[in-house]
Amino acid sequence: MSKKTLFDTLIVVKRSGQRTSFQGEKIAIAIQKAFNSIDIPYQDEEVNKVYEQVLNHIQTRYQDRKTINIENIQDIIEETLKSENFLDVYQAFSTYRNHRNASRKAFVTKQQHKFLKAIEALGLTNIEEENKTPQQLLDKFGSIISLEFAKAYLLDNKLTRAHDGGIIHLHSIETMPMGSIDNIEIDLSELATLDTSLGKILQAQTTIEGYLMHVSYLLAQLHQEQYGAVCFIHFDTDLAVIAYQQFCHIFLQQFQRYLTLQELITFFPFDSLQQEIEKANSIEQIQALLTSQFENQPKLQMDIKLLIKETLQDISNILKQALYSFFATLPAVDLSINFGTNITQLGKIVIDSLIKSAPLTNRIQYFFKVKKGISFKATDSNYDLLLAYENLAMRQSNCFFTFLDATFNRLEKEEICYLNDGRRIIEDNTTLEKRLVGGKGNLATVSINLVRIALQCQQQNQGKRQFYQLLEQNLTLAKDALLTIFELQCNKHCSNFPTLYEQGIWHDGEKVKDTERLRKLLKHGSLTIHFCGLKETMLLLDPNKKLEDNFNLALEIIKFIHNRLTQFSETYNLNFSLSTVAFDSIASEFKKQDTAIFGKIDGITDKDIYSRGDDLPFTLKELGKLQNYLNGGHVTVVTANKKTMSTSIEEAYQANIGCLQIRPE
């Protein structure tokens, strides 16, 4: 009898007497966990070597049997680890196994044992080698306990098995018991109009430094209530508002001093002039007002222009210093800053100051908005700022370009914004206005291991039809996981998140009563499915074609997933989105688990990490077509030097790219 036939018919008997079909992947993952629990580095293929030996032993010993006990499988794992001379791994596996046996005797009920299993998970983490403070270690203990509690009590067993087995990956499971969300888009200008304590604080600010200090404090508060990134949707416009207030204050002081020194103060009704200036909405209006007031005094008009110029320089210096302080004192939160389209004098100064003050850190990412008529051509108002940003992008890897004119980014009343690593939230199936920006966020993310599906099909000599059947099953698993997380989040109350909801950070949150559930708010957010390993999947499904010549297969897979997510959105009246945003740690773990199960495969598992969504080997025009179906975000990466950067940006614009990152050649 062949190995395949044996393992297809062999029944595993659990300690409780329950019977289940043989699942070799569970054995591979158990062996991998034992390897992970030791400090000594190992090769992924070593896990597969042990796994294959275990399968061989089972096949030899149980050739003519119908069942195998779970204890017998563990005995064979221990024997194999010893025979292959992995004595440290054997010791770790055996010790953990003994602890589990002892816990089963001490905790007789299933619920008690589940909780102890969560506690024991702490022993699988090598925390001793980490240079952490006692508080950091305590936080880590709490995180692990929360994660294991969620897996044991909050998630369906099939979802936990799929996550642990490397089929799907539920992001930040440890946050599920708290009902935390992933990320949020903040409209600071909108917040300043609300009748909340935060709104009143923002309204009361008259200096850039004070304004940014309170924004930093807001970020620190949000960091306590959500686990992901924060996005400022139009930072240049937000700062230009407060910069204008400080400009007026400084200019009026200097103008009064000028009139006094020129002995002209008694000839002008300064108080009434001050009131008129304070009613103005822009520097341009102030200039027009003063020109009209002193139309017959050219010398005075020239001096006023000089005063305005000097005040603008003062504001520029204040902005740079305030931004330096702001960035230096930011809490440990991932932040994305969208800017580039404010064409007022102060808006341009804000953009210039931001570019000159931008620190190099992975925690902050910058997204310069490119739009025809504003910054795309040399004749556009902000083209010089685009060039300055290009120079910054050549020096720093945390710079992105977003194209507002891309077909899937166009909005009539607002401007699209991007979160960290090119994530994007725009469609809202729950409102009449389908595309809204600001005051909402991504609720949760689940990654799907496309390579595992393709490897299973190859192992069973199945083709694309079977691949899509398995993919649909895994998409359903991912959807079920997201709905589970969504319901947990909806069952919380505003009082659990006093900043996020009660202060109106999430749109209309300030209108919800403490006793109300959060569904009416959270339904506007997105539930994202991210796929991993598209390149490797294409190689497995169509090995006779070069990757760059197989765009149609990539488009076919992405459209298939997108269509299923569209169906989910319509069925549940929620916003399911599709993303290729890179999560390196997840792509690495998927690869490790697949290597443990299938071994080292040329071009597939013989690497450190599965392919990311930003390294697809297609033309810009082809990538632009793919992005139509990636409503959760996609970053296109190209290489360029200082001379070719502008050309690369123009080519990306023409190819309908939504978000671009340029890496220096």
C-alpha cells in the first residue's frame, strides 16, 4: 500500500477517545514548534527531514493497521529526534510533553485544561535572551496569555487549526479579547469642529507648537486603544490652518510695531483694521485688504509686502522647529502622513517644512499626493515641492507617491489617503455615498497562504480547478475569522475606547451612547484579506511559463479572490477588501511551515521568505490593471536614480498606478 493510501485511511485516536483523520501537517508543525523552542539556529529543511522520517516510521509500523494513538505519534517523534541527533530539540519536546501530561492529571475539566494550555504557551517563547525590562516582560506575558485565550475560547477550532497550521494567519490575535481595531484615518480639521473636549482643545490652539503637542498627546492616547497604524489624511491642510492663525498674530504685532516706529499709528484706526484682518481667511485676502486700504501709498504697500514676507519666514522657521520636536517626542505608534495638494502660500510652506524635517524611521511613512494641475507638471503650483520630495525619497525608504487621478483613487469631494505600507480604505458598502475618506479604519486582517494551496494540489496531482476549490474554502475560513473578530469588536462599548469613539476620532463616535453597541460605527470600516506568495503559486500552477509572461494567471487569481470578497460584502453588508501589502514576518512563517511539510523545493521554499505583493514581475501597465482589484491597497516598487526618478513617476501616473515607492538604483 502506498504512503498516500495509508495516510488517507489511517485514523488518529485522541486521548479522549475521539477519532479523526490523519493530518500530517499537524506533525510537521509540532516538530517545527519544538525546533523553535530552542536557542540554537536551524535550517528549515531539517524540520522536514525529521518529519519525513516520522512518516516513514509510521508507514512501516502501521502498514496493516487502521488506527494510531496520538501518544504513539509523539513517541515516534521523540525516537526520530534522538536517532537524528537533535538531542536539544528532543529534550525540549519531551519536557513540554511531560508538562502537558501532568497538567491533564491536575486539571480534569476541559475548560481548566484549555486555560493551562494557554499558560504553558509561555514556555515556548525564548524570552530569557531578550534584553527587556520587567514591565516589558510582564506586557509580553500578558500578550501571550491573551493570544492563547483567544485561540482557546473565542475562535472556532477550525479557525485555530488553520491559523496554527499555516493555512491562514489571523493578525494580532492577542488583541481580540479587548476588541481593538487595526488602524484609523484621522481628519484633524474635522475633529476641531466637534463639540468634544478634544475639539475644544484643538480650537483653542493658537501656536503650531501647542497644536502639535496636543496631536502627539492624542496619538499617545490612541496607542492605548488600538494596536495598528494612525493615518493623517491631509496633514498639510491641517497644519496650514493653525499656521495661518499664528501668522496673523505675528504679522499684526510686527505691523503695529512698524506703524509705531514710523509714527503712523495715530493716523490709522488699527483696532478696526485688526478686526478686518482677523476676519480674513488667507494671506491672499490680507494682502488684498491692505492693498485696498493703502492704495495711494506705494511706499507703505512695499513695506507691508516685506513684513508679510518676513512673517512667512518666521512661520517657516517655527514650523521646522515644531515638527522636529513633534517627531522627536512621538509615542511608539506607526504613523502615515498624507500631504502635497495644499497650494496656498502657507500650505506650500508647510509641505516644504515637512519635507525638510522628515526623520528617517520605519515608524513614520510619507505619502506625497500627485495630481495633475497641482504637482504633476512643471507649470503646476507644487511641482517644485514634488522635486524636493523626490530628493527626499532618494535618501529615505519611507517615502511613497500616491496618484489621486488613478481611476480607483478618484473622489469628487475628498482626497484618497494611504496608510502604512500602502494600505487603503475607501469603499463603503453601508452608505449611499460609496467612497468616503477619514474617520474610519481597517478593523482586522487575515492573510492567506496561496503557496500552501498550490503545494497541496501539486502533491495530489491536481490542477487549477482543484486550486480554486481549495482557495474558495480558505477564503471562507478567512471570512469567518474576520466576522468573528468583527462581532467581538461590535460587542464593546464607547466607554471602553474614550478617545477613539467618544472624541469622534472614528466618524460619528461622539454621537453614540455608552450603552450602545459599536456596530453602527464599525460597519463603515474594512475587513481585509491579504494574500501571500503569488509568484511561487504561479510557478507551481504553470511551471512551463516564465513569471513575467504569465500576467493573465496572476490577474485570474486576483480577480477570483476579489469577486468572492465582493460577494461577502454584499451578503453581509460589510466592507471586505483585498490587499497585497507586505507582512514579512507572516510571509517568512508561511514559508517555514511549508518547508517543514513539503521540504526544500527549488524556486519555492528554497528562500528566506515568500514573495511580497510589491515585487510582482510585470510591467507598470499590467500592475495598473491589477490594482483595480486590490481595493485594500498595493504598492508598486520601481528602481530609479536621481535623473530617471521624474520619468518613473510620470510613467507610473500614465500606467494608472495608485501608490508608488522608488528605490535608488
